[in-house]
Amino acid sequence: MENIKEMNLYDYTEQKIMSHYQNNPEFNKTFIRLERYYQTKLGLTVKESHLEKFKELFFSSAKAQFFNGYFIIQELLSKEDTLIKDEWLTQPDGFITQQIPQLIRDITHEEDEVIYSPDMRKFKMWMITTYEDVLGDLNQTAFDILCLGAKQALLDLRENRGLQPLSGNEEMGVLSDFADLNFITPQVFLDIQLMSQSTESWNLHFWDSVKTSDIKAGEVTLMTITQDVKIIYDLNILLSKRIYESERKVIIESILYLVMERNDIPREHIMLRYATIEDFYVFVQR
């Protein structure tokens, strides 16, 4: 078994995650981001009088789900016939993230008693007895956070083996890395579609954790235009109406931030337009 000698799986998981909480600022930033993202999604229907209890229960359940996901990977690694190859671990982070939901489905067979931690089960019962039509979002949230805990375990495994992800730095666009999948939110990522000297066209796709008949969440087009001696960036964003309205602003602001911060571009040099649409279609000429 890799990396675990005398400690049992539970203690090992607890020690590793606690070390991240105490010593890893980037980990804490990522965890706070995911906790707030899912808290916001689930909290849309929560009454103001219930908010304090909701936040308290959800925070503890999110931590427990993350722990559960990390622990599931340790259980997987403890089996003698389990081998996660170096080649898989050295994929860019976005590609690893995209493949984890199917890995977790294969391990858990999507059984509630495996997916749900006790804290998340307690939170789920409180929510479904207090509010209607929340079960779907609760199941999705529990599964997603489980997957993100599993992802951390796999990234730690990569580090323990002394491996580095394959670099795509030679394929960097204005908006993102052409050689990776850039997760704008925990559930939506950018994937390059077309590129030229002056234009980048990206698809927004739903994470594989989200069960949907159409994975397309939107499109982003960025054009570089030279006006006299000034460069203007024409940013156009189309978002599916299947994305919650509260999330659309987060996605738009995140994409705008990527353009500005990655390239040191002032906001006044970016023309931003966005729209929401019902569906995306492909027209085939016959």
C-alpha cells in the first residue's frame, strides 16, 4: 500500500487533511471557494431565520464529505490489485478533475450509504424535512464534494511520488491554457474550441459529475483588436439558461478576471458582452 505504513486509513486521512488546513494556504483558498459555491446554490431557498443553522450544518457536512472522498481513495489504494499509473497522475489538473466522477461512481456504485458522510446525512434530513424540491441539489452537492476530496487525495499521491503535471505553458492563450481544462466554477470548465492569431473560441462544459444529456454550458469568444496604437479585447460570453442565475455573474466575473489578471489588461480595454440562451444547436448543411 502506498504511503501508509503503521497508521490506519482513517488516521492517515485525518492527518493529511489537517496538515492542509494548517499549512497550505492554496488548499484553504480552494476549499473556501467550493464551500461558498455550494452553500450559495443550496441557500437560495433557505429562509433568513434558518440561515445560521443552515450555514453551520452545511460547513460541517462539507468538511465531512471532503474527508469521505479522500478516505475512499485511501481505501482504493490499500487494495493490492489497485494501480494508479504515473502517466495518469501527470495529466494536467483539469483532466484529472474531469475523470474523477466516473472513478468515484465505479468505486461507490452511487450508493447513498457510501457517498453520504454522517454529517451530510444529518444536513440532508434537515433540508428535506424543512424545504421542498431540494433533494436533487443535495445529492449533487454531496457527490461533487466527495469527488473533490478524492481529487485532493490523488494530487497528494502525485506529490508523494515526486511527479509533476505535464506542462502546457507553451500553449497559453489570453484566456487560459490551451492544453488543460480550466474550471471557472467547481461545476463548469473552459475547453478550447478554435484559436487563431487574433481570436480564441472556448466552450464552457459541465463537469462530468453533473448528469445531463447536454454537457455544453456556454461559449466564450475573445478577439484581439488593434485600434491605432491601443489593443482592445472583445469578450463575448453566451451562457445556458440551465445555469442558475446566481451563478452566471460568478462565471462572467471569473472569465473577466482571467483576461485581466493573466495578461495585465486594464478593464477599460475590454469590451464585454454576454447573453443567455435556451439551447445550443449545430447546423448541418446537406
